[in-house]
Amino acid sequence: MYSLILHGRRLCELQRLRILRFAVNPLQNASAFSSSSSSSSRDGQKGQNFTVSYLVDSLGLTTKLAESISRRVSFENKVNPDSVLNLLRSHGFRNSQISTIITDYPQLLIEDAEKSLAPKLQFLQSRGASTSELTETLSKVPKILGLKEDKAISVYYDFVKEVIAANKSSKFKTLSHSSLPQGSRQENKLRNVLALRELGVPLEVLFSLLISDHPVVCGKGKFEESLKKVVEMGFDPKTSKFLDALRIVQRLSHKTLQGKVDVYKRLGFTVGEVWEIFRKLPVSLTHSDKKILNSMETFLGLGFSRSEFVMVVKRFPQCLGSSAETLRKRIEFVVKKMKWPVKAVVSNPAVLGLSMEKRIVPRCNVIVSKGLLGDELPPISSVLKTNDQVFLDKYVMNHDGVEPELMAIFTGGRGS
């Protein structure tokens, strides 16, 4: 598939280099000729485009952020979202707070401002909430406005308000959860969120768990047992890995976890190495036995020894998440086509997580076009692991500036 990389340096090769780029993902390019562009998909794209423009113009969001939000919610006119924004402003929300709210909970823009949102805001004000308290609390957890029952709104609003106030204190203040029925789902959730707060889990994470049905905070006995294990393993509560590990330990039984450890042991890992990998990437213990074995067989079939496979996984456990076919293509390219030695991949296994189309192929095309092969082949880290600017400075620029031919190869039709 990638035989083009063996050809010369001339500009006339660019057209064939584009063929290489398209060959990386033929299904993506074939879609341009398919009949999937139905009227419904056109309407969906129209709504998404309008949503992006609206978010940029009305809230001052960046295009990139607006595009991300438009994948979660979209609309084709401004009537409803305007009503929502006007309602929030009439209750004292500043533009910066509204932007934060919509970024976190964009579904609010398609809520009925008059029938759904206004009564909830009025209810909270009737309980004595000041404008400053109301806007600060709801800016932290806007999903409270998505709750249906007044009781739930009251419970979570009061809890968030209390946590915010406590965190403003110069000294850490221990909080107790409300007098909800013991063992109820809400009582479990508030108690568990407070336990995580005491360990130092960031507020934004706590609040996202609060207004969700995430099973990690809904139990009691299993939660406490799992939390103890994760803390003893040394996970930092301030990182996302902490909650990932807690979720996995809580979900999998002791027998299942031990079975996963045994699979790794049979492949040459020590028990200590298995838990080291788990600390780097908790999801590594959720892969199926077949997926782990297929990964090992792929590496062995491409010239890696068993000990080299172990080293790659220890250094870059994310490789186990890739399909055997994806791994094979990347390894074959860098080892068999480019002729980097296996030990180079073992020392720099993160290259196996790079995109073929966006990183590996275009950069290697530049190296080949410059004739840097054989004894002149640069280190794999210099070619694939450096950021774009460093790569451009080293391999695409000359004393007169950019070499147009090399820049065209580097961008591969993506634009300079």
C-alpha cells in the first residue's frame, strides 16, 4: 500500500504521493462517491453549521469549541436559544457565566425557556437564593436545571452551594451529607462525592458526578472497598486516572481482576509489572484475553521477541487498545518500509499511537524525498516524536526559508 515512499524526490511525484495519502483510509475517500448524502444528512449539516455560527456570534466562543458543542446539540434557527439566553441574562447571569454554562450543558439551548427553565429559576429564588448565589451555583453545575423534580433540584443545589462556600475557606472544611433517607441513591451519591472531595478530587469532576447516574458514586459498601484499594495503589486523586481506576476496580470482581493478571503473567509479565501498567493506564485490565493475545502474536509475527513485547507494553500500554491490523500496518511501515530497527520501536513505542495519515506517512515522505535512508536515516524519535515546528525547522526549512516541494509533501494536500 505504501510502496510510493520508495520513489524519488521530484515535484512530479506529488500526485502519486496523494494516492498514498488516500490509500491510508480508502473508506473515508470512497464516501465522497457514495449515496449517503441524503436530505436528512444535509439538514443535519445545515443545523450544525447554523449552531456553530450562532455560538460564535452570540457567545463569542471559538470556532473549534463551537464545532465541538454542535456535535452534542444543534438547531436551525435562533428563536429558542435566544429565549434561553435572554432568560439567563434577565436573572443576572453574566456573559462569561452563560458561556461556561452552555459549554458544559449545551442542551439548555433547546429547553423551553418559558415552560421549563423559568419555573426552576423562580423556584430557587423563592427559597431565598440571591442573584450572586444563584448565578455562581448554577454556573458550576448547570445540569441542575435539567432535573425534573423540585426536591432533587433543592437537594443538589443546596449541596453544591455548601461545597462552593466551604472551598472558599482558607482551611479545609469537612462537610456532612444531608439528612436524606439512609441508603437512598441520592444519599449514597452525596456521601461518596464528599469522600472523594476529602481526598482532593477536583470540584469540576465532583460536580459532574453529582448530576449523573455514574455507577462509581451510587453504591456504598463496594464504593468504600474499591476506594481504599485505589488509594493504596497510589493513584493521584487529582488526575483522571484515579476515577478510571476506581470505576474499573468497582466494576470488576476480585476473581475477574485476578484472571486478568494471570493472562498477563502467562505472556511474560510479572505481577508487579501488571499493576505498574494498570497505574499508567487503568483500562489495560479491561481488554479481553483474545485482544491481548492477538496483540502479542502481532508483535511476535513482526520480529519482536517476547521480552521486547513486554517492554513495549510497559512503556506504552495504549498499544493494546489498537486493533491487530492497525498495529501491523504501523509496525510494518516503520520497520519494514522505513527500515528502523525493532529496538527503535521498543525504545519509542509511543510512535505506535500516531496517525498514519497525519503524522507517520507525510513525515516519512519528507525523509525519503531528502534521500535520508540507509545509514543516513535519522532516529525515529527525531522524525516522528517531535512537534511540527521542530520537524519543519530540521527537515523542511533551509537557509532561504521553506522548501516548497518538501512543504507540499509534508502537508499532503492539507494546506500549509
